[in-house]
Amino acid sequence: MIKVSVIIPVYKLPSEYLRACLNSLIAQTMQESEFILVSDGAPEVECSICEEFTSKDARFKFFKCKHAGVSATRNYGIEKAQGEYITFVDADDWIEPETCDTTYTFAKKNNSDIVFCESILHENNNEKCGNFSPLPISHFSKSNIDDVIRATLFTESIKDVSIPLVACKLIKRNIIIDNDIRYSTDLQFSEDRLFNIQCYQYCKEFSYTNQFLYHYRIHTSSATRKFTPNAYSEYVRFISFFPPCIQKEFSSYISHEILRCFFLSWSTCYMHKNNNLSYIKRMQELRSIAGSIQIQEAIVAKDKRKTSPLINFELFLFKKKIFFPIYLHGLKALIWNGLK
């Protein structure tokens, strides 16, 4: 019997990252596992690496698909999975050798539908991590689950950094299959957070191990570093997919996420060096977003204690329809990008 299915989408990444990922899988101590590699129209060099590992270890299964995006690729992996539990690993990340064994044993011991573990974030030779809890949690209370949903919607602390990730979760396959939960192919961003929360809604037993088992790599080709046209609208689209009960109960956290997306869109779109629109046009677009009903309502609903005094002051100005900080930040970015 296959205990754990690990699903890995593969598409355009450095060969050394892919090899590091697959080497961490081949080192897994659990033999009753399978590693489902799904090419999302990946280049031949990456496919050949996948085929190489498939010949080394019978636990690897390699499938080639036409390029359809990471959501469709993960969904294909779900259809192929045979394990009692499913977990996901991105092809540029890696996991500890005991990951499958540790999370599966913890799940069976506590009769858990979902187990989540901790991750270490790697960026430019620096590491950061946090603990959702200093101790393992065998059975989540309603307040524990609410905390997880809040942190999935808006991660306000380093201690919650692992919660929104598609990784770090071991999910009983029946939860996914029986409730027809899949990654939305209509979303460019945050499809993982939507998927996670949908799983939580059908989960009866939830547990947490405080072990650091997943290594998340942040690099220059990561989605959060790329130029993204219409970034703000793309970032917040996932919110509309939540049922009204989630939107109502967690409205304050959703408001914070809307504002986070707004500020993030400055660097990834409107003030990004690859944006070919004029400075004036970009600032006008940002001004229009800042004055929109969605942003104005989010400013009113947010908790001021969760943002810095400077951000609170700028949001106060936006609420009063005073937008000069946008032009100042844009001018600063224009000068900075010109010097780089």
C-alpha cells in the first residue's frame, strides 16, 4: 500500500534546483511512497533529469503534459496519486529525508485528516523560519483552525510563514477526492491558499508537528520578483472565490490582505523597471486603485495595530483622497530603477 503521494510540478527551473529536489525525494526513508513528477511542458533538459531519477528509483513516476499552468499540473498529479495521503513539493525546493515518515506517523497516531509542519525559507544565503506553536498540537480546537485560516488569508507574523504555503501539508487523499477539491485554473496567484482553506473546511481532525521539514527557496525567478501586469487585480481575485461565511467571519484579515496586495503591486507592477507605461500613467492607475471602493472599505475595516504608523498615515491620506505619497514613492522608484 502506498502511504504518501508526493506531487511535484516541473517547469523551467535551474537544473541544480531540480536535482536538489529530486535527491531529497530519493533520500526519503519511507519506502511506501510515490513521487509523481508532472512536466508542465518543461524543456527537454528537465524531462531528461526526471527520466534519470525514474530509472534510479521505482518510487518515481514521470508524466509529460502540455503547458497548462501549475494548477492544472497539480490537479493532474492528484488524479494519478494512489497514496493514502497527498503532499506537494515545488521543484525548486527540497525536504528532509524523514518528511514523509514523520508526517504520516503523526497523522496515523492522531487520526488526522491534515498534518502541517514547519518550513525554512532560503533567500540569498539567508534563512528565516518561525513556529506556529512551540509544541506539537495533536488535535486542533476550533480556535486553532480559525488561527490557521486567518494566517492563510493574511500572514502577519514570521511564526505563521509556513501556513499559506501549498507545501508543508499532508492531506488525506479522500478529503480531496470525495469533496472534489482541485486547484483553480482561473487564478494566477494564491490558488494554493484557496485550495488549503477548501481542504480545512472538510477536515475533521487537524494536527501540527513543529519540526522543520520543508525548505522553501526564494530566488530571482520567483513569482514575487517578476513583473506582473495588472498585478493588484490578479492578486486579489482569489478572495472572490471564498464562500460568504469565510468572507464575513474573517473580513478584517481579508481587508489586510487586500491592502498587502495593493502595496505589493507597487513593486511588482506599477513601479517595476519592466513596466513600459509612462510614470504619469502608472501613478494614475495606482491612484485609481487607491480610490476604489474595495481599497476604501479595506482601510476602514483593517486593524490599525497591525500596520506601522507610516502605513497608517498614508492610508489615512488615501481615505481622504490625498494621493501625493503614491507620486513620491513612484518618483523614488523611477530614480532607483534608473540607477540600477
